[in-house]
Amino acid sequence: MGDFNQTVVLDAIRRSRSGLSRVELAAATGLSAQTLSNIAKRLLDQSLVVESGKVQSGRGKPRTVLSLNPTARYAVGVHLDPAVTTCVILDLSGKVVARSTVRTPTATDPEVTIDVMVTAITELLDKASVNQDRVIGVGVASPGPIDSKRGIMVKPPNLHGWKDVPIRDALSRKTGLPVVLEKDVAAAAVAEIWGGDWDSREHFVFVYLGTGIGMGLVSGEGVIRGSSQNAGEVGHIVVDPDGPECVCGLRGCLAVTCMPANLVNEAHELGVFPDPVDTSDPVSVEAAFISLCKIAGSGDEQARAIIEKSARRVAKAASVLTNALDFDRVVFGGPYWPMLSEVYLDIVPEALHALTVEHSIHPVQVDGTVLGTDVGAVGAACTVFNNAISPQTKRLLLNS
């Protein structure tokens, strides 16, 4: 019970930009003055908060303000994308204090990639002069599906040779730090809850645009993960009944119409690219997709039509979720979002509005993430903090 109350107080202080006095904390948390006094002492002793000044409110003694100590703890986030691996360090306030990127190895041996991740983490901690004893843990955002209980990446698409890889335990053993494994779209949604600059974070869909496409679901400021932590797999939502056949037997699924590899292939078939692209190689797909977006931005009608069509299809897939769950916001992000944002923000809001059943009751707002292309890695680190310092009712369960 004490641990839960402590996380409630710490979370309230973290969310306040200017800090809170004990009187304000009592009003915000409903805890008694004595309980707050004990918790404040523990937080100060652990250097998680600091006394940052006095505030005068009416008569009586000035009240001492408690503020978060950002440098008290850190979390590392790693986003493993088939094309690029991104590593970030976050302080306790959620601010990125260091970042790095490296090409994800094309080797089919997962150990090679895990060693690259370990090196990236070690070098980044050294670069940022962060002592490992202040690091709570490492979060890994990976393509699904994952087995969260065992910390295993089951069989991620576009990572050839990866099957049932125990990445959590392997990375923990090699870094000496606790590791949590999170699906990339869920991690991105967690990042948006922690750092998104929106008035409301209650109910939204986060559309992740990277080597693959996924959608993270947030309700009540919590990520909906599903029974196996793999919610967000939207590849088999039909967005074009006349589209190509999918491995699932349906035609026109998101997985065979809107992934970057599909758009690059379409560009080749229409003559935008004279030479075919090796779509089995994520790095080649990334280079070709960047080129396609640049050509579309330069005014090429065929290239822009490809991007516009993908925007309408993604809007259709998003509408399935916003209609089913009665959500009022869609947030876009991921590594490829900056290249797509202009076209998507021009196309998606109107397309989504036309497909929304409840638009007469409430509109569906469309935004781009304010967290940049590192949103997956940032979310992985936020997941570490979320597990460690955010109030969770399961901490109230008593063992018999």
C-alpha cells in the first residue's frame, strides 16, 4: 500500500511542471497530511524529488514546493526496426538526454544484432555520462508478435532468421540491467501518453508508420495491449477489395497495399522507378521509399497519387478502430511520418470524417506526434518508467 501511495505522489509531482506543495498534493491525491509527510521524506531521502522553493498562499507560513529531480533516475529505450536501431536515454522527467542510431545488421543471427544493441547502449551511457546504477532499466520496442511473459520475439516480419528469440534475457544478461520487452506500436502509444502535447490523452489511436504499419490503442490514458500483449495488428483489415491477394486469403489487406515495400513495388510497376527494388532487404526498401516521397514532393503526379492512395487506405483502416471504439483522435508517427505528413494531413482528416459514424456527435481529430521519429525508442524507455513509478492498481493486491 505504501509503494502504491508513493507512486501516486511521485506521479502527481512529475505531472506538475512547477512542482506541488504538500497541501496541493493532499488535494490532488486525497492522502492525509501524515501520510504525505512520510512519503515526502522517503522521496527526498531517495533524491527522487527536491525542495525547489517556497510559495505564499494566503496567511500563514510559506509552503515548501516539491519538484521532480530529473537526474535521479534514467531509463534506456531501444527501438529495433528492421532497417535502423535507435537508442535513447530519458531522464525521470521524460526528456531525451542522448540518442543514437545505427543500421540494423542484415545478418540472420540474432546474436549479432543483440551485440550491436548492447554496444549502442554502453556507448550512449558513456557519452551522456550517466552512471549505470542510476538506470532503472532498458525498454525494447520491437516488431510483433511478442511473447511478453517470456520476453521472446516470436517471428517478426522483415527480420530474417529471427524466431523465438529470448531478447529480454539475452539483453539483460549482457547489459546487467533489467529489460522489458514492448511491442513497437504499444511503445509509441506509451510515449504519446507521457510526452504528447494534447489537451486530452483519454482515447486515441496511434498509427505507427515504419517498415510495417501498426496501430496502438489508448483508452483511459492506458494502452490496450490485449490478452497476449499483441494488440494493434491491423495488417489484415481490408482497405481495397480490388487489391492484391493477401496470404490470409482476402484481397486488399493493409499488409499488401500500404506497407512501404508495396508502395515501392507499385512505383516500379508505374514506371516511377526504372529498376525493381529488392523488397526482402529493409535497407533497400527504406532508400527507395525515401526516394518515392521526394519524387512525390517534387510534383510528380504518379508518385503523389501512390502516396495519396495509401493515405486514404490507412484512413479506412483507422476508421474501423475509431468507429468500433468510439475514439475521437488519431495520432500519426513513426520513422516514415515526416516524409508522409504533408500528404497525409491533407488527405486523412477529410477521408476519416467521411467514414466516421459518430461525426455528427464528435469529430475525429487527426494529429502528428510531437515526439519525432524516435517515438518508438522514447516509448520503450517510458515503459520502463511506467512500470516503475506510475500508479498501478495491481500493487494494491495482497498476497495470501
